[in-house]
Amino acid sequence: MATTLQDTISVSPATAHPQVPHPHESLNNRLGDRISSMFGSMTTFWILVAWQLGWMTLATAGAPLLSKDPYPFTFCLFLSNLLQLWALPVLGNTQNRADTKRNAKADADHIALTYIAGLADSIALKVGATVPAQPAPTGKATL
């Protein structure tokens, strides 16, 4: 009996295609993905550079808001550390989720390509062509 692609592929939430959103994906995961996409942009980088340079310029010039603080650069460093403290867990979680999605896509691609190769072999056999024997697995990837 011929195996169909539907029989070969079993889709679970862990192996769903990354371009097809899973209906049970949480708000936290979607929010984390959104935050990470913003943090990973050059726009955010330049905003943070402008903020740091602006803070240093205002503190050095003696701006009224910062003139009462004897250590304005220490407070700026504190705020920068808070930003990193909040961003790192979000970025780490999003990277883990992206890695899981890439692995699921690679697994689905492997299953589909294996099925297609099997179909090509069966078609070749039906038309009388010879199918090359598969090499013994060596554990090394070959092209």
C-alpha cells in the first residue's frame, strides 16, 4: 500500500509550520516577538545612541533637570542597566522560539523532500528507469 504525504506528516503544535500561526499561541509570545523585532532594529539602536548622547550633553551643559543631581551619569547608567535587564529575557525567549520554529520547518522540509524523492523513485521504476542504490549512511553530510 502506498503511503501518502498526509500519512507521513503528523502536525503537532511543536512541529507546526512557522508561517502558520498556531491557534493556541499566547499573547505573551506574540508580545515578546513584537518587542524583539523592535529591539533588533537599527532605528532602536540610533534612538538609544541619541538618548545617551543627549543625556551626556545636557548633563555636561548643566541643564536644569540634571543640574540638581550630583551624579547624572550614574543615573543614566542605572537606566541603561534596567533597559538591558528587561530586554534580555524577552530577547532570549524569542530566540529560543525562533530556533524551535526553524527546527520544525527543517523537519517538515526533510519529511516532504523524502516523500518527494520516494515518489520520484517509484515513477522512475514504473517507466523502467533504474534507480541508483542509496549509499550507506556514514554520519557525514555529503552534497
